[in-house]
Amino acid sequence: MSTEPKIADDLIKGAKALSRELGWPPRRIYHAFACKQLPFFQIGKTICGRRSTLREHFAKLESRADAAGWLAAQADPSSLSG
């Protein structure tokens, strides 16, 4: 018996569903798709994304921000002043 999740459980279909998942307005989803800012793809005319891929994407962004010192700066804004 496989422990892998079903693709359907990982797939988010449509701008409205992506909007609910990310907590963004649908217009922002369309913009992010058009500008290729997030790892979305299309099936027919439907914008789709995978929960696992989006989690990885945001983890990478957070890691880059941490490496650049941005996360520490949010905790202590005075650390930005040089």
C-alpha cells in the first residue's frame, strides 16, 4: 500500500481555489501567473498549482530572505541601520 498522497489532494485548480489557499485576492493570483512569479501552470484555461510545490517555493524565498538578513531585520529593525 502506497503512502504517497494522491495528486488530487495536492492539486489546487483555479484562481479562486488558489486565492483561498494563499489568502490573496484572485486578481493577485492572475497577476502572479502572468508575471511567472509563482510556480503555477495551466490545464486548458485553468490556472493550477500544487500545494507541495508552493510550500517549497515559499520555503526557498524565506531561506533567501534569511540569508540576506531580512528576517532578523524584521525581528529587530535597528539591525538594518548601518
